[in-house]
Amino acid sequence: MNAQNPSTQRRFEQAFALHGEGRFTDALRLYEGVLAEHPGHAPALHFSAVLLHQASRSDEAIVRIEHSLEVDDTVPDVWANAGLIYSAVGRATEAARALERALKLEPTLAEAWVNLAALRLAMDDPVAAEIAARHALVLSGSPSAGFNLALALTGQGRLAEALEALQAIDATGAIDPADVAIPGLRAQLLVAVGQRDAARVVLDRALARTDDASLRIERARLAEARRNDLDAIEDYEAALRLETHNETALSELIFLKKQCVSWDGLAGLQAVFRKRVAQHARACDMSALTPFSFLSDPSSREEQRVAAEAWSRRWFEYPASTRPLSRGRLRVGYLSADLHEHATGILAVGLFEQHDRSRFEVFAYSTGPDDGTALRQRLVSAFDRFVDARGWSVDRVAARIRDDGIDILVDLKGHTERAPTGVMARRPAPIAVSYLGYPATMGAPFVDYLIGDAIVTPLAHAADYAETLVLLPHAYQVNDDRRTMASAPTRAALGLPIDAVVFCCFNNLYKITGDVFDAWVDILMRSPRSVLWLLSRADDEAIRNRLRREAVARGLDPQRIVFSDTRPHADYLALYQRADLLLDTWPYNAHTTASDALWAGCPVLTFTGKTFASRVATSLLNAVAMPEGIAVDRADYVARAVAFGVDRASLDALRFRLARELRSAPLFDTRRSTRAIEAAYGRMAEQFGSGKREPIVIADT
């Protein structure tokens, strides 16, 4: 059709030449001229679409390339470029179809195989990515094909094969010295297989060639794993200097500084984090800002939802399951990497054991380690079926859940480390629930319900949660009424004064903020016969010294801060018998540590914040009927602590009442909590059947 008009063809060739020279404005003007005369000129439609895509006008590019395909759908390159354009605007399924159509027409398009492999990786489908990458390798042997193959193998847990794929790229000598992705991935894999020294060599050599932010981040992570916090901080800061908008470096630097109580400059970094979250809210784009870190920063529920939604966009959203629910017993699956000696396993083992087997069949999908502990063995025995899915690909776990006919899939991890979120995104069960492991919204369209209670997630806060809220009676947190406690050492053996009031906080160190520490120092200064007792690893002397220096800077004798080493759970619980009062943290409360303290008979003092994470201790204290431990604000918190610190008798009375009423409190009635959770599952199933989802409030049983 176009060959019949030599003038049009010459104009198209001129446009194509200008396009190749990068003269986009002139090229587009000529393409438009061709299309004004011949709207169905397929090559002009195709290449002007490519140009518009290159100019970040992808929505216009899609319209134009679809028009080109309507005119002529037999050209492989057009389908291949359509795939790239669809991918750029997040239309992954259409992008994959377009690339597959291109390759059906012309199977030797190596670059299309490379792009298809990258797309399948982005869609969290490493098996399909491996197939595409191997085709690309056969055709071209390019480093990008080999790199995609290594990523695909990594995604399937085949780490040794992934390392071999990277070594094969090395052997070709085709790697650009400026390419940092390959050494970065090799270092990650070496760490994963236990070769940290080799990983450090790879990173040092790569950084000697190119000072790169991503390589600095990998080296910082390696330093963290080796407990070299100062080296890690230095590399994260260097990464931020190289790339001021590197959100991964920002997130990890903030969390590390909190974890090692290095507060200098932290407030400024947190302010940048909040500003970036707001930017993502306006742009509705994906984020590398870790939402879990935000929970222990100054932040609102609304901001936490924005951060979680931006983070959740990294997972391709699969269609919701329309499979009908089981006719008999509901099949409930619990998905977690924490089914071992971990807070989640410690809290929930009794729930798993006490499920009513006449109504529920209970499955576990464990993606974390088997630590060989007695708790692990108890957890394995607690389920009707326990699937050890360590090292499984996301697709394999999701397929197993689907094959098992799970009706309600309960995610116990949320946006925390090693979370199997990609499994949830695949919607392998009709109903998806977030519970216990993450005290905030996941901000994900693939999670239907969030289980909370009237204090941590009141219905008035529903707009700040992407999930439909489920409110349990008393407290959302289930507890195991069979947890054991060792005999407590004497105060003298623990380095504690025998006659002092012992305030304690055994929370993770990242929860201790400068403001919290200021309040604690104020309490100690106004309660002269008191000490503060903290818990840390035995090799955390640098952190302990840092806190001592912070005390001195505030005018407090550092000897009034006592440190003990972390220890096995039963021994750790016994420590609370030698403390008088747990002083809570904010904006991230004591959660499991608060219920641990109460179980061991140690009262807790908190104040009620505005976010889920800052309201948990209030929920727990409410469930043991101890309002004396719930302050209305920071000032009230300090005043109550000081009053306890100078009046030992009131503390003793509180402790006596707790010991007397503890075992009958709703917080530690595992059977009661289990029945409430089961009632919630039943209501979810009813709503699924009706096709209408709305908040669920469970009455006390």
C-alpha cells in the first residue's frame, strides 16, 4: 500500500533516519506527516509508537502500536515492541502475550527472549523466566541472558546453579566492567550459601572498579550480618551520597541506626523518608521504602497505608480465586517463615493445637528454618498437615496451597523479613487474611481481611486499612497458655540492686528512640532508688556503651543502666520475675514482650498511641484488666512511672493482683481466643458465599 507512493516512503525513510540519530522532535514531525496522508501506514505507526515510548509518552504509544497491529499483525518486531510498551505501563499480562506472539512468529529473536525473561521475573514467575532465559542464551550467549537465568534459578532456590550461571558469564569475558548487577547478585548468592568471605572479595573488587550505590548496599548488608554496624552505616551513607534518592539505602540506614541506637542525624533521615512516602502517594508508583521500618518512625496510620501500598505494587496482582469453599470442614492454611522459636510461633502454637477439628482442617506452610527446638516439634504436631516449604519457589508454594484446597489462607508475616508475600499475591485461596505478624495494613489488594480488635484497629480507623477489619473481643493477640518458664536467678546474680525498683524493657533495641530514652532518664532522675534493665546480645558492647554515653549526656549515672544478655525463651521469661515494671516504648510498643512480661507476673506501663503498633500494649493490658498501666499520654506515662518508682508498695500490690487474676484473664485463655478466631473465619466464609465483604465484629464467647 505504502510503496505505491514514493514521496510518502521517502518521508518515512527520512523520519526513520532522524529517529536513529536521536532527533526525536524532527522524526516525530515527519512520522506525523506520513500518517496525516496515510493513517494506515503500519511502519510509521510502529516506529512513531516506539518514539513516543522513548519520550515517556507510553499511553499514546500504546494507542499507536495497537493501530499498527490492526493494520498488520504479522511483523514480529512490532509485537516485541508492543511487549516493551505494555510492560512500561504495568500491563504485564498483555506484555507477556505480545512478546510470546513475537516469538511465535520469529523464534530467533534473542532480545525478545531476554525481555520475556525479565518480564516473567518481574511477574514473580521464575520457572517461565528460566525457560525464556535459556532460549536467549542459546541464541546470543549475552550477559543479560545469563544474568536473567541466574535470577530465575535464584527465585527457585537453586542457588548453586545460579552461581554456575554467573561463572559462565565470567568465562565469556563479555562483562562490561561498569556492570554492577552481576557482581552484586554473585555476592548475594555467596552469602546465601555461607561464603561471606568470598562475597566480600567480590564486592571489594567490583567497588575498586566502580563506586556504585547498589554494591555499597550489598557490602553494608554483609557488614551488618557480621555485626560490623559502623562499617555498614558508612557504606549506606556512601550509597546515599552516590544516589541521593536511593530508597533502599535510606530505609536500611534508618533501621540500622535505630537497631544500634545511633540517633545522630536520624531525625533528618526520618523526615526524608516521610517526604518520599508523600511523593509516592501523589505519584501512585512503586517504592523501595520498607514499610516495616516506618512503624517505629514518627508516622500516621494514613502514611503507613501509603507506604505499604507503594511497597505492595512490586507484586503482580493475580485474579482473585473464584473456587467455591469446601463443603465440609473449612480448610485453613497458615503461611509463615516463623514457625520455629520465634515470637509468632511462641504466641500461636496453642491456637493451632486448639482448633476445633470437627469444623476446621488446619495446614501449615512453613517457608522458614527448622531450628530443631522443642517448639518446632510442637508446631509440626499442631497441624493436620505441616508443609516444610523451605527453598520452594513462590509458584510451588502457591500451587501446593491451591492443590490442598485451602479456603482461608492466613499470612502471619506481613511486610517483615523473609515474608512470602508473593504467595499471597497469587491468590491461591478464595479468602486471604493478615494476622498477628504485622501490626499495620499490608496495603495490598490481594489481602481481604486484617484481624485486630476494638483498641488496635477500631472501626473508626477503617479508612487507614486496605483490608476489611475483623475485631476480636478483648485482644487480637492470641497467647499460648502452656508456655513454660525457668527458675529465675537472684537479682545479685543478674547484677541488679537487691532493694531498688527495677524498671525493665526487653524490647528489640530499634524500638528505643531518643524520645523514649529521654523519658526513661527523666523517670530515673525522679526515682532515685531505681535502675533501668535492658536486654541485648552479649557481643553488643558497642551498643551498650553508646547508651551509657547517652545517659551521661543527659546527666544520669550510667551505672543505673543494667544490661543482661539475651537467652533461651524459658530463661528469658524468668527474668521478668526479678523486674518490677516494664516501661513500654513508642511509637512501636512492646507486643510479644508485653504479654511475656504479664505472663511472668510483671506489670506493664504504656500509653495509647494512634497507630496499630502503638496501641498493642493498651490492648493487652485491657485484656488483663490492668488500667493502672495505661497512661493517656507521654507526660502521664512519666508521672505514673515516677509514682511507682517512689512507692514500692503500690507496685507490689499491682504485682500481687496480676498473679492472682492472671490465669483467668482473657488474654491468656487460648481456647477462648481460638473460638473467637474460628468465629471470624466462619463469618468470612459466609461473606464469601454472599459476595459481600464488610467489617466483622466478634462477640465474646
